[in-house]
Amino acid sequence: MDSKRPFGSFSSDSSTASRASKREPLLPYSEIVSEKMAVKLRNPLHHCLYKRVIIWTALSLFIAGFVLFGKQDGAVRDVTPKHTPTHNGALVITTEGSNTEKLYKDVTEESADEVAQRIIDAARSAQEQSQIGVAPSYSDEKHHSQEQTDASKQDGDAETGSGGDPDENSKSQLPSPDKSTGKGPKNQAGGKSSKSGKSGKSGKSGKPSTADIVSDAKDEDELDEEDVPEYDQHAEESAMNLLLEGDNTDQLKQELETLKQMPWLRFPHKSQQDPEYPNPKRSGPFTDRVTLNEEVPKPTPYDPYEKTDSIHTCFLDKDNKIPAPDLYAYNGIPRHMPNPAFGSHSMFGMRDDVCFDRFGRYGPYGLGYRLAKGGTSVGMNTESSGSDAVWEESGQIDYSFLNWGDAQERCSERHWSRYRQVDRKTDELEPPSDSKKSRQAIVIRLYTGFKWTYLSVLNFRALITEVSLKSGGEYTVHFLMHVRDDDAPIWSDDVTVQRILDTNVPPEFHNMVTLWSEAQMRLFYPGKFSAPIQNPSGADIHGVYRSAHLPLQVFSLQHQEYEHIWNWEMDMRFLGNYYELFDRLGKWADEQPRVRLWERSARYYVPALHGDWGNFTETVERQTTEEGRQLIFGPLQFHGKRPLRHEQRGESILPASCAVGKESSECGVGEPADLITLNPLFDTENSGWVFSYDTTGYPSNPPRRCAIITASRLSRRLLGAMHEEVWRHHHSMFSEMFPPSVALHHGFKAAYAPHP
């Protein structure tokens, strides 16, 4: 059995797991900014060398015979390069003009290894390299030599234009120093140069300034974007291979191999990127009208519930002194807020004109105040302007004493007359009526060893409050916990049960938990199951991975009071009000006609592509007809199908609205959906889905449908049909495929709800 830890210990490391995961070396969170800086130096240098070649190749035909003026305080000046080697091997590059400036490149002070490091990554660039000049790389020398060759062809014209020394006639645009470094020293007689203090700072840093790297801005602006060479990964690798011919080849090879394995290291870190937009150099007339509020907006209670006198206030405590708190939201949304890519708010009747923040969403349930006051101590060190508004009515509630199971039970008893009840003699629900509603359960799949955090606690406090206490007991929340130790006597020893609860569940949720184990499922579903067509997971047929529906089927048998059950998971969150989500999805699915419902449910609804829902329906109908597909309506007949008991009795699963002579468009309208999924119901045949052929007990491949993730709403009669398929016919399929396929085989109403 997996090791368990007391719930009381989770408070000290509730976020440790998430923080630790961010330090994993392959996650984007762990990218170190310093590891990208050298790449940024490499790329602009590499690009600008090509830019200079392009600029002066294109302009050499036009500027021959003219004297270039140097760049001084925004003016263009003459720049003529002259290369003079010194006694220590340094290459002194001088330019002549009104103000001659120098750039020093010390060949001997920088090794080939340091050049490679500057090209590959910036892991070591964070270390200050004092007293190091900028050595010309292989590509620098290559392009400089090319510039000299191209310029020498224009010697005659150059002599006419400059009238100077022939050595000075090879004109090559050199980068001018950054203004921040000051002016360079003036050139002395005979071409000799001396270092000035200000220009020497650039040489000591070992890194060229922005002006050193970038050519004359005016000339570059004249280039079209298409003339600028793009980053070439193969060219960089070729340059690296040339560097490998020098010293430290083993280290360079290793670094080059690292680049091949992690090519993203070639590019600057996001924090070092200059975004294209917004561009401060471009501006246009502002035509929009901005409405300014004189007052800072405050969140207000969010109430998506039915307005009726039959719903009374439910309280958290036994003394009925602490009412269930409200959820808070801001009225309005940010300007230019995009619409959902999939689904729609309006088609479900859900509001899309409000914003939820962390304090309005979870502040009423313990976010933002201390554990000693009954909160969670989460969110106290974050910006919290306006958060006090969520506690003005309820105050900061002390949740340390709360028993959520008792609170739900008291609320349900108070609203007993609103809902259909189970006949104790027949264990059947009262027949549907307009005066009474059906109750629903939200069953959350839990397991021993789950690592609780205070954020998980906040989420389930919100869920229970919003769907159960604020709705008058229409929903009840349960935890269905998988006990991984098959030897634990969970059905025979109360002490063992209490120990498991104390070890794995917060005390406030204890009496909401139902335990189950795979050994227990073998008792509920005994007998010999045939081998599956395929079993990619290699798991057991009674295991939770392949048959997560088994404990849900048993739960439904033991809780006949629920007409529908939402199968939910521990890691699912909803930004808005949970009641609004479940209620609106259910009402929408109940109003969907059965005709072409399977075809519509097989596709995503994209409003920007399909238009409104009516247009989407027409599109599906037209495409289905054009493709010649057979429409799905009612129960299917296929080889190997075995009837259920209600089918043997001649009972039809179709509602009265689907009777012969009725309008087909009204068939199923108003009929509660047996299955509501959160993703499309696709045909698994030839889909490439890895578990497509994980079917057990069928003589051949039956028709199958699947919705990825098991979160869905299932009716009591669908769960009963699934139960009979397993225990009676020994049929089963993979967890995400079995409920939709049983609905398909026996004619139950199933719909994919395209939620936003």
C-alpha cells in the first residue's frame, strides 16, 4: 500500500510539489536568463556582418567618388578604415574623419573557447571578463576580407573621391562607438593612435556596445525587410565546425552536441526579446472612446440561482448562525476580451459579462486570511486591493470546525418537499412531475495517497457551497475513494475505515466519503471475462484504469435517490459558479432533439467558423447527407449484441415525443439526457486512439463511441444498463468508451455540450 500521511501535516508543504516541479530542468520555468545572453550577442553580430556586406555592395556603385562624413551628434561623417597591427598582436582599427575613433580587438587576449562560448550559450557570460578585448571571429575575418576584395575593385574611383593614401581607399562601413562610451581619440600623424580613457572602457568589458554591433541606422532603415538575411542555423553549425579545428575540441564538440539536443538554447530568452508590438516609433490617431470611472469598481455577489420562495437559506453550522456565503464577481470584462474559441456562453444562458478574481472566487471560503482565524493562510502576501468587499456581509468564516456532510444533509432535509423521493417499498423514485425536481449527485473520484493542498480544499468548499447549500439541496457532493490496498477490510472493520479517512482525507470531508477497492469490484462482478481484443495498458478488467465506471455503477445502485450523477475528478476547476455550469449544461442537453444528435455531438462547435448554433446544425445535416453516412437514431442492431431486460420485456427507451406520427424535430425535446460529455463523442474505429480496441466480451468489433476524459453526467438508467452489461453479459470497454458505447447500442440520449 502506498505510504500515507496525516492531513494535519499538509499545511506546511501545500505548495511544495508545485514549486518543486518548476525546478525540473526540462521545464520552461527553469530557463536561466544568463544562459541566453551570449546567443543574443552572437545573432545581431552575425546578422550585421551580412548587412554591411549587402549595404556596401549595393551602395559602392553610387558612393564611389564621394567623401563619407562621420556620425557626430546625429550628423553623417566620413569613415575610412585602417588596420594597424601592434607589437602585442592587437589589431587597431582606425577611422579617419572629422572625429577619428578607434576600436581595439585584441587577438591574443581571448581564446577560441571563449569565442565558442559566446556563440553557443550564455551560461558563463554572467561571469565578468575584465580586461578582455573583442577578438575577430572566423566569420568576422572572412567578411572583412570580402569587403576589402570588393572595395579594391573600385580603387580608381576611390582615389578620385578621397585623394588619400591608396591603403585608405578600401572603404568599409565600420560601426561607430556608442555615445555612452564617449568620443574616441583623435588620429595622430603617421596613422598612429592612442587609447583614450573613455574608449578604453569598451575594450575592457570585452563586449561591443550596441553601436559597435549595429551599422549606421539610417543606412539600415533604407533596407527592405526582405533584404535582411534571416537567422541560419546551418550557417551557425558550420561556423562551429570550423572552430572545432582549434584547441579544446572535445569541449566544443560536447557543447555543439548540447545545442543539437536542445536547439532552443540558440535563441534569446523571452525576457531578452524586443517585441515587435507595441512599436513606440509608430503612432496613429486614437479614435476609440475611453470611459473613465471616477470610482474604483467593487465586486458584487454573483447569483445564478432560480428565484423562488421554495428555497430557504442553508447554514454552515448546527446553530443556523452562519449562512452559506456568496460568490463575488466584477461587473464587466476587459475591453477587447476575446470570445471563446470553442462553444458559447449565450447558447447555454450563462453570463459572459462578469469577471472573477481570486478573492471573489475563493475569498468567501478561506483564501486571504490566516489559518488561526479559520482560513488557509493562502494568498495573504499577494496584492489584495478591494478584497475586503467579499467579507463585508459574511465576515471571515472560521472553517476549522465545519462538517460539510452534516451541512448538506441539513439543507436537503429542509427542502425535502422540493424533490422526488424513493419509495421505500420498491426502491424506485417517484414518477416525474412538474411540482417536484429530481436530485443529482456530484461524485468526485478520490484515491488513497492523494496529496491534498489548501487550494484543493478551497475548490471543494466552493463546489459544495455553490451546488448544494445555495441551491437548496438540489445537488449533493460525494467523494468516491479508491483504496489501493486490496487487503484492507473496508466493509467489515470501522477502525480500519476511520484510519484510512484520517490518513487520506481532511476532517471536514470525512462523512462525505464512500470507500471502494478493486477486490470489492471482483465480488460485485464475478465470473470469467473473456480476453479483450487489445489491452494496451495490460491492466486488469476490474482495475480502475480500464474500468473506472464499475464503482460508479455500484454507487448508483446504492443511491437510488439520484436521477443523474456527475462523474467528476479531483483536478478539475471552473472559474465561475459551479451551479451555473452544471445546471445550464443539463438544461441545454435536455432540450436537444434526438434527430442527428449523435452527428452534432461528434464535432466541436466553433462559433467563429460555424456561425450560430442553427447554422452549425444545418452544416452537420448537409455534410452528413453528402457523405452518405447512415443516421443514428434509437437502438443499434449489430452482430454480437445481447438484449437487456427492459428490451426483452418490449419496453422502448424512446420518449413519447418520438412516437410514430409525431414531428421528428420534436423527438427528444424536453427529455433528460442520459449522457452529457465535455468533449465530442467520436467514432473510435480507425481513429488511431490507443485504446480503441480495448473491448471485452464481444464476439466482434461492436460500434463504439468515446469522449476523452471521463467527466460527464450519467443518468441512473444508463448506469443501470452498464451494470447489467457487465454482471450479466460480461461486457466491458475502456473507461472513456464504455458509457457512450452502451448509450449508442441501446438508444439512450447522449449529447456533447460545447461549453465555452
